[in-house]
Amino acid sequence: MLRTIFLFLSLVMLVEARENPFFPASNLNEIPFTTNQIQHLPPLQRVSVTLPSTAREIESITINYKNLDGSLSTKKIVLHNSIDWHLPLFVSQSYTPLQKQTKKKQHTQQSKMKRFAKLPFISFYQDKKHLKIITKDKLLRSFLLVKPHRIVCDFQKNINLRSYTKTAPKGSLFTKIRIGSHKGYYRVVIELDGFYRYKVKKLTNAYLFSLL
């Protein structure tokens, strides 16, 4: 009789010692922690990200988010796309049809090049990433310099002229043109709004510079 009472008391003590007798003890640490506390966060509307002028391609986007149980997860989206660093990137949960914006952009791209500067022996026309230099003078060389970032062009011509400077309207990629004469040639300095590579194409009595 005493042995039976002892066994019964032992079982009662074991049950009370467990935090939850309805779950196996080996699974207690595997149950995710949850809470009924609700955080009132403002809904995501639109966030913009601006990249530096050295950016040319976007490789991927990584999003860190919190799950319902409070754990953190990561999702990576691989893209491999070219980008224009002048335009910001947006993260948004709202959608607006872009048909009107696309038509407006296409119309702008088809617009003619606008004159930037003009002298009797040389003139400059620009359109976004392109600068057309119209001149009968031979381009001897062109190269890049920094601080500020600029393209330097030397044209063959014996000429004596005063220094010439023309500043472009706000928003132009080619921000300023400076011209000065040297012995046997004159130098054209084209200042840029950021970091670029460029290519140059010879045309009839002209040169087309394209930023990359």
C-alpha cells in the first residue's frame, strides 16, 4: 500500500515540474515564439533610391523582411539590366499605368538635337547622351580628365582667339564647354555632370560623341 502511494506522488510531482504537460518535452524548444502584440506601422507607399554617377548596371535587389512569427528572411531578385543613374529607383506597393509616360518619353527621344554653342569655325549640338561637334577641322586627339570629369578634344587649326566659355541649361549631361587656342591647334573642354566613358564617331564635317 505504501509503495502504491509513493508511486502516485512521484507521478504528480513529475507532471507539475513540466511547463506544459500537453506537449512532449523534447519538442518544447521547437515551437515558434509568437505574440499577440500588434505593431501599428505606416503602410509602404513609395521609397526612392539614388545611385552614384558611376552606376551603369543593376545586378540584383535584396529585400530583408519580417515574417508573422517575428523571424527575419531575405529575398534576392537577380536582374542584370542597364540603368540610367540620373533616374532614381523606386520601391512601391502602388501601381500606376505608364502608357502616357512611355509615349511622352518616346516623343522626347525623337526630338531634334538642340544647339549648345556656336563659333564661326565650330558649333555644338546636344541630345541627352550625344554631343555633335560640327567643324571642318581635324580632330587630333581626345581623352578624359577628372575633377571635374571632362572630355578634352584638340582640333588642328592655327587660330588666335580669346578664351570662350558656354554653360548649358540645368539638367544637361554636358554642363559646360570651354575653348582656348594653342600653337597649331585649339582645345575644346567638355565638362560632364558625372562619371562616364565615351566613344567618338567621325561624320562628314562633324564628330559625334556618345556617353556610356
